[in-house]
Amino acid sequence: MDAVNHQFRLAARPVGLPRPSDWAYTEEPVGEPGDGEVLVKNAYVSLDPAMRGWMNDARSYIPPVGIGEVMRAFAVGEVIASKDPDVPVGSHVGGLLGVQEYAIANGKGVFKVDPSLAPLPVYLGTLGMPGVTAYFGLLDIGKPKAGETVVVSGAAGAVGGLVGQIAKIKGCHVVGIAGGPEKCGHLLEDLGFDATIDYKAGNLDAELSEHCERGIDIYFDNVGGEILDSALAHLARKARVVICGAISQYNNTTALQGPANYLSLLVNNASMTGFTMSDYLSRYGEAVQQLGSWLASGELVSREDVAEGLENFPDTLLRLFAGENRGKLVLKI
């Protein structure tokens, strides 16, 4: 094939927010798939807070991206060459295909998607990693019961917005924490949350008391830092705290801020559990099937924030950490 593949490779380990010098924008000829492999022309790349952790040379649930390697990312696209009979040319697939225009992948390492059932970006959000994360994090770890109070931080993001909606489906009273009146309005008007708290307004503790009169039964945390600490101070008896992410801490250049109010777990006989979506890979299809059913029935709203141009990847990624995205942030190639 004569086409050229443009890619973003990690050039240096970021200190704080990633800078332009941390990336190398490279090009190379598009290769041919080997036995059992497929060549995918990427259409959309997912931008996720977890990508910041993948850049660090530190022990984690997945090895770090190596210097000089294509930046790891979920993507969806069309198979344009195949040496796997189960993944024919013309089919659409998703997987860890990287920040690049073309990707060669093992046919067993991608999952098929159907653009006739949902637009491709939805498979990077509601029917992808964020949706599966929200589904199992809330239902398997949070174990919501009708009438309980669920508080979600980062509620206007890809995972948080789905957590709140699933909690509503389960009959819970849902409070979303987000930054700014526009995002809070989105949670109330578009996603059906019962109440919102604008953490930027500076009244977090007072508003948690107001909206969670009997305490927080489930706190789903995407933010960490001061917001996690405040939530811990408002837990109900036998509360469940679900640690999904800590985006406020990912670009710290000093020590991470841990919870000072952790003794609330002791006095309230509460639990705090961390997890990643990879813990549930064997049940991925279960979540997607149920999420798809809720989406088809209108019980779930899927919101994608689509930016354009592979060359804009570094700036678009920074939108996550500035809190500028509403819903699932994806990059159209």
C-alpha cells in the first residue's frame, strides 16, 4: 500500500501537563497485515484521562507507553486489509489501535462494531470503555438500591454522566458534581440528575449537606483530591465509595493528595474500593448488551464531544484536564 501513516509517539515523559515537546508527530509507510492480523483505517480516536497515567514510568495495572512508541489509545475504524477470516475487509472494529491514522492489529485483539446500530463515536463512549466502566463500577461495586443517594464527581464527563443515568434507572436519588453552571444545567436538563453541585462556586460541603440529608450511600469518584475528602465527610452508614479515577491528581508535580477524612470509613462501617475496566473484560459483552438496550429505549442519553484532526491531538487531550469536554471526548481523523 502506498498510503502514509501519521502517528503521535511519546517523545518524553511529561512532568505535569503534557507539553508539545513530549510528542513526536511522525509518518511512515502503511504496512501489510501478517497472518491473523488486520489493517484498520482509524476513523475516531478516544481521549481518556487514563492516558495520562499510561505516560508515566510507574507500576500500574498496565505497562507504560514506551518512549518512541505510538501513544496508546482506543480507536474505531474500518478494516481495509485482513488475514483473519473472522474479521473481513469492510467490517468495523475497535480496540487499542493507538493515536494514528492506520493500525495493524491481531484479529483476536479487536472487537466488532456495527455503525448501522449506533454512530462509531458511541462505541468509544456509551458502548465502549467508559460505558463498561460506569456499568460495572456502579452495579458490581456500588450495588445501588432504590431510594439510596448516589453522588458522582466528574459527572459531566464520559463515565460520570453514565453512572448518574444508570443510578436513576435503578431508582436512586442522584447528585452530580461538575464545574460551572453550563455543565450543571446539562446534568439536570439532558441527563435527568436530581440535583447538581458546582464545585467551582465554593460551597461543596454546604451543598452536600443540603442534597444528601441522610448522607451519601454511594460515592462514585472520578476526581480525587479535595472533592473526595469532602464526600468522605458526608458518608451514610454502610456507604460504598467507588474509586474510578482521580483526574485532579494526574498532572501533579508534587505528592498526591490523599484523603484526610478516611476515618469516616471506620465510623460509618463504609467501604472504599478501586477498580479498572480491565477487571471486567470477560464480561464486556454483558455490559454492552444492557447499555445498548437502555440506549435503544431512550433510558440512556449518549453525548459525544467530537474534535477534528489528528494533528490536533496534543491540544485536544489537554481539554480533558481543563474540564472543557462535555460527555465523551473523541478525535475524528
